[in-house]
Amino acid sequence: MDPLAIHNPPEVITAKTTAIHAAMLRESPHFKTPNFEVIRTKDVRLLFNLCDQHFFGDWLGKTVKEKTGNPLGFRLSSTMTRAGGKTLLYRRMVDGKYQQHYEIAIGSSLLFNTFGDIQRPVEVCGVLCADRLQAMQRIMEHEIIHLTELLVWANSSCKADRFKTLVGQIFGHPGTMHNLVTTREVAAVQHAIKVGGAVAFEFEGQKHVGVVNRIHHRATVLVESEDGKPYSDGHRYEKFYIPLEMLRAV
């Protein structure tokens, strides 16, 4: 198959993606509504299989197995706080020979942050999304193009012209970025906490005041202490990893 030869008209893309959306709600035991509250790895696999079936005639899954001898793997990641998804190729030596294994990971934290308490327009890959499932579809479509490029050309970059051509012609994406709700946005909007801001918290019965150094699925807080490690500002700090709901802005 030559992926560059695929050129789906907008009405075909709409029909296919709408059918996939309906099939996910019908076939997944976890997706009760488009803004699902539970997700499992098998849901990621189901979405990929539906996209592969509707857009590639099952070519992707079959090609992965033919090239590697292994089925495509899937994973959910709660620690991916910026990327909506990742497509990975693992290589390892077994009995003197390299084995390859492809995997698609989906960032669950970003999905669950979005279409929740923070209400605002959400675009994924330049497409306005109405619900969590649509956002997940756009992420999967993006990762499928990465997988396609790896299978055919052994390299992939969503900044390159070839990727932009493929994702536009096959899925109708006008962009490659997303504005899903990040943990940083949740921290700022719901807790008034931001990087560089002072916070108070209690840890093992002791009260502390520190500065937020990073925000991922938890906040990294630096508390000045003589027993801490030296930092470039000349002070010593102890490092704490604290859930956002345990912090209070001061």
C-alpha cells in the first residue's frame, strides 16, 4: 500500500469517523457516554482496530505483525501530561537477533482533564472536538500516521511535510497540535497554583511552605532546608511530590 495515494474527501472522512464514534459507544463495555469516565487498554485497541478497518482495510495491524512477528501493543499513560499520544518502536536482542515491537500509548490524564470541570473549546490536530471520545479519535489518528510512516519509511516526524500531507489527506487534520486541558491548567484554574508560586501543605504531620518547581500529575515542591540539596540559587531545598488537592496557594 502507498499511503500517499490515499486521499479521502471530507464527506468520506466525516462518515467514517462518525461510524467509528458510534461503534466505540456500542462495542466498548466502558464507554457509556462520549465523555466516558473509565478507560482500559482494550478500548485503545478497539479504537485502533476500527480506524485500521475503516481507513486502511486492516493493513496496519497485518503489516506490523508481518514485519515484527509481534502484534501491535497498546498502553495507557497517566504520566504523559503534554503529549496526547506516542508511537514507539522497541528493539531488543533475543538469541543474537533483533526483535521489534511497536506500541501506541494514549495519555489518559489529558483526556480526563478535558471536558470536565473546565469548560472551553477544545481542538485536537486543528479539529474542534465536542467530547472526550472525539478527542481520543483525533489523537489515535495522529498516532496512526506516525505508525504508518515508521512502517513504510522507517522514520516519522509530525513537523515534516510528508506527515502533514498524510494526516491531511487521510484524516482531514489541518494541524498537528492539541489544546487539551493540561494538569498545569487544572492547577491554575481549580487550585490557583502555578510554577514559581508559593504553597503550603502538610506532610507526615509537619506543616511546610515551599515553591512549586514543576507540575505533572503531581506538583514538585521545593522547601528550603539546611538538610536539603544545594541549588543554583545558593539555597538548599528538600523536594516533595504532592498531589494538587493537598496544596494551598499562599
